[in-house]
Amino acid sequence: MTPQQTAESLGIEFTRQEPGYLNLCIRSGNQLISSGHVSTAKGKLGAGISTQEGYAAARDCAAKILNSVWNAHGTLDGLRVIKVLGCVNSHPDFIEQHLVINGASDLFHEVFGKVGNGYHARSALGFVSLPVGAAVEVEAVFEILA
């Protein structure tokens, strides 16, 4: 299956987005650069939100990114994931940011292949707060291969 077909088989919905205040995904040369996409889940990891709930929130962010990429490019086919930045709304003692952001990385691996075009560089960072109280925010950079 192609990445687009795989994403659809995983239940990711692709809907048209109206232009807003900021561009959710912009093309620059042969790259697609997403804005940060926040999770629907709200709260602080390590203070009411578990690592497993954070993982799901990061996966939610990645699905939203894929929709924005689709809006900018028309398909997920012919793309390679280059870099992922994951931001985790963290209690000061929380140290599992990397496990939370695995939710986004794992979805990109499922869609693009863990060994192939989904194998990416990544940072997972803890923050004292995120916009609108989101538990997680993720952004990503994709290379257009064709």
C-alpha cells in the first residue's frame, strides 16, 4: 500500500482546511514544513495525564499534521519524514517525554515505513506549558521526493 492508502486504512481523516491566521503547512523548495499541531487532550504529563495518554495525544497531533500535509501537497505519497519536534506539557519531575512523542513517531513509521521514508530525526522536549493547555504539540518537516 502507498502511504496515502495506509493512512486511510488507519482511519486518518483527510478534510479540506480553510486558510487561517497561520499556514498549517508550507512548502519551501522540496520541503513541507508544518506548524505545531496541538493535541485535543489538555493537561500536564506527570500531573493528571499518564504517559500512555500522552502517547495517544502525540499520535493525535501526528494525524493532524498528516491532514495539513495532505492539504498542502494533495497526497502523502512521494514524501519522506525528515524531522519531528515534540513538545510535552510536563510536570517538573516528568522525564518520559521521549515515550510520549513515540506516539507521533510510531504513526509516521506506520504510514511511511520505519526503515524507509518514515525513519526521521527527532527531538522530544518538556515545557512548563503549551498553548491552550494542550498536553502535546508536534511539528514536522517532510521532503518531497518526486
